[in-house]
Amino acid sequence: MASDFSAAYWEQNPDALLVLSPEGTVLNWNPAAEAIFGYAAAEAQGRPLIDLIVPEDRSHEEADIRAEALRGLTTVHESVRRRKDGSLVHVNVSTKAVYDEAGQLLYFLSSKKDVTQLKVQREAKLLEARFRDLLESTPDAIVMVNVTGRIVLVNSQAERVFGYERAELLGQAVEVLLPHRYRGAHLGHRSGFFGAPRTRTMGAGLELFGLRKDGGEFPVEISLSPIHTEEGAMVMSAIRDITDRKRADQKFKDLLEAAPDAMVIVDREGRIVLVNSQAVKLFGWSRDELLGQKIELLVPERFSGRHPEHRHRFFAEPRSRSMGAGLDLYGLRKDGSEFPVEISLSPLETEEGLFVSSAIRDVTERKRIERALRDKNLELENAALVKDRFLASMSHELRTPLNAIIGFTGTLLMQLPGPLNPEQDKQLRIVQTGARHLLSLINDLLDVAKLSANKVSLHVEALDCRGIVAEVAATLEPEAVRKGLVFNVQAPAQAVQLHTDRRAFSQILINLVGNAIKFTPQGRVDVVLEETPASQGRTVQVSVRDTGPGIPLQEQSRLFEAFSRGESADRRHHEGTGLGLHLSRKLAEALGGSVGLESTEGQGSTFTVKFQETSP
């Protein structure tokens, strides 16, 4: 029976009961503590009580209370504690130290009674006697709040403005008078004010709103003043309903006279009710000539017939928007001249009904600049076409004699016309190497020209990628072996089919593998062909990994640009045009794929050409 009574006392007690370790850590607390402070027992256990519910400015209290308990005192302290949501509650605190038979401290048993409402009632009586007559004489709604954010006094103006009876508000959190979207943030603002109390206007420059009992919102201005009483610090809020002022401002101050654009406001019938000086200047009419006229007065005749229909449609679905996006719009001056414009429309709610605010901008100068830019772009396009034709023509013209030089040099090196001495053989090989290098450069230039002009010829067919990878590897492996590199090719055992152009795909692989061998002084080069499923098909990719010097991060972004080469010392001494990677990426993109790079300086690089094949 006693055990049952003890359990019921713990579970059903209306006061928060806490068991604390000798160091002040929560060992357990009852359901009432959960309800009062907002933390479940599992959240509270193991945490220092001072971090959990004690405000910073009262952190010394818990230590003092436990010290009293160790001296055998059971004093009841009135204080303030913090809930999980940041709000404060008034509590009466009593704590007892519990010892074992040997006199060793086991734990502290602490009781915390929520006396917030009692505190509010006491403060309300004190403030009523002291401030009631004064507050009733003020024209603003007055709401006084204690340190826990509870309302302790309101005047009759507050009752009228918010629609509550005085008794309904006393003891409520002040957030009951705020729209729900502001309540969470207001807890922090309130705590900040009590931390540094001073007379000030709240939310200067912001739109503030109050919430009536019936759920209606209204714009307000709020002034805060700290009040010091025998019961502690209070805050007096003077709240003014500025609905009427807002309505007046809505009509005349939304459109400032100093606005840079022409502003024209029209009513539902399309009659002009307000214009600013910029509109007068832009259209050439006086203000008196415009007021009361239909807005179609400012629209060229060829558009004015359909304009009422657009106006009615806007009033049917009013929302802020740019008018005529993608269209050429024009305004009409008093002298009959037209000019290009941009127009932004905004609905304007007033006590007299819905209006439309039009911001009109003359874009004559911008249109002139756009035309100039279009003309310049056309010139650049023509120049690019001339360049491409020149490159193509010169490439063909240069390749013919170069092929002859290469051919005849090869014939001489084969000693078909007759034997060569060592020096002649050496010089001819130099000629042959230079001619081949020059031919490679010309071929690259021709490919660049074709790609730039979108004239590259591709023959897409179903191919087994393994064969192309094997051909490229067989061609370049001797150079890797000559340099002492480990050269490895990995490919699936089954066919890896890809719809692509054989020559272009081979050229991409030759460039990537050739670069890897060229720029890797020692180590290995791996060529890996992979086929993996994708969300809507499959992915085919070839990765070329090397153990070369890697590419610095600052160079990677421009590595695929035409004629771009790495600036590192170990790259500069290698021959090259700087076109290989540029061509590889362009060819891959033309085939619907991509070329990517991953590189770490000092650890090597991986170039990957990837294609996505969709399911039929």
C-alpha cells in the first residue's frame, strides 16, 4: 500500500518533482515537470539542471539552494525558470538533501511549483492600484507584461482594440495578441528586451500587426517602456491601431513622386486616377489632361482596340506581373509619336476598391543598344565564318604539299632511289618528323573549323566499343613500353555496344591515351571500359588513368580550351598544339557525350569520356 501511495504521489503530484545528482544533474523527474517545463523525462535525464531550465541571470540560484539543503534548511524560494520553448514561468522552489545510512549524500529531491497565475494576480492588484487611472486616460491601448511575458494589466482601449474582456487577457502570454507567424520569433525579442530594457519604438521600419479575438489582423505601431515595481521589472506596451492611416497612405504614398518610372493608376473602368511627374514628362500631357481619361489614351491606336480586354482580364485575376513579356510594347505621346516601353502591373487594394498601378519605363536607349549589339554579333558571326572558311581552305592547300613531302621523304628513307649515309638519314628523319607534326596541326585546325561551323560529318552506327579500345591500345602501347610504363586495358568479357562514330570515338581515345602516355614519366597508364545501368538506359564510359604529375587546380578550368596547354614545367617541354583535349570534348559533345577530368597534383589524372544510351 505504501509503495502504491509513493508511486501515485510521484506520478500524480501537480508540482514538478526532480531528483538531482550531488552535482546537479537530472536523474529523474515526474510528469508534472514534463508538463511545466516542456521536456520529456528522457530529454532531461543526464543533463545539468542549470543548463536545462535556469535562465542565465539566475544561474547562481540553484547552487545556493542546494547549499542550503546541505545545511539542512528547507527554505521556499520564489524564482523564474525557463521552459523548453524559451518562455519563462514563475515557480516556488524547495530542495532537500537525501543521505544514506552512513551519512553519504545520495541525491537532492527538489519541488518546483508553478505559481505563474498567482504571481500575475498579485502583480495585477498592485498595478491596478498604482497605474489604473493613469492608463485609462491614454488614447492608446496599454498592455503591461511581467518578466515571464504574462499580461498583468490592460486598459479599456486594449479591450476595445483587441476585442477581449480584461479578465480574459490577465495571465495570458502576450503572444496571444500577435498573429501566429510572429509568435515564435517574439519569444526571443521579448527576452532580449528584458535583457536590455529601454524605452523604444518596436519594429521601426517593419510592418507590425496585432491579432483580435475574432482572428482579424490589423496594422499597429508599438512603443515599449520598462517599468520597475516592487514585484520586479515590467514592460508597458503602448499599441496604436494605424489601419486608417494605412488606408490613406495606400492610395497616395505607394507611388512616390520621386519614383524613377512613370506611374499611372487606373480604376476598374480603366480611367486614370493618379499620375506622377515622370508620367507627365514621358507622355507630354498635363496632369489635369490625364486624370479621368481612359488609359487607352496612352496606347497606340493599333493596340488600343484589344487593350480593354487585357485590362478586364487583369482585374479578374489581379497579381503583380510584367506586362507583355516577350512582346514589343509601345507608348503614345500627346504629339502622336511612339516609343518602346516596359510595363509592370501591380494590384492596389484601397478602401475605394481595387486599382491597378502601372510602372512604365521608356526603353528607347536600351533598344538602340540591343540593336547595336545584334549588329555587332552578326559581324562577329560573319568574321567567324570567314575564319572557318579560310582555315578549311588553307588546311586543304597545305596538306597537299605536306603529304608529298612526307611521301617522298619516306621513299628516300626506304633507300629506294639509292643508299643514304648516316647524316642524310638523320636529316631526312628530322624533315619527316617535322612534316608529320605540321600535318597533325593542320588536321587539328581543320577539325576545329568544322566543329565551330557545325559542319563535322558523323556516321553513327552500332559498334562494339571493345574493338575500338583494343585498336587504340595496340597503336599506342609500343610508346608506353618504350617509356617503361605499365600499360593495362580492362574491358568486359561481353560486347559493349554503343551507337557512335568510329573515327570520332577513336580520335577521342587516341588523344586521351596519347596524352596520358606523353605526360607520365613513370608508373602506369590504365584504360578502363565500363558499362553500367542508368535510370533510363545505360552508361558507357572509358576512363584513362595515369600516375603522372597531375594538373594543378587553377589550370583545370581552362584545360579544354582551344590552344590551351598546362603551364607546369614538365608539360611545357612536350610538343603539342593545345587542341587535343578541346577537340576531344567537342567531338564527344557532338556525339551526345561528355569528357570529364579528375586530377590531384602529384598523384595523377583520370580523363573519362562518357555516353548515355537511353532504352528504346
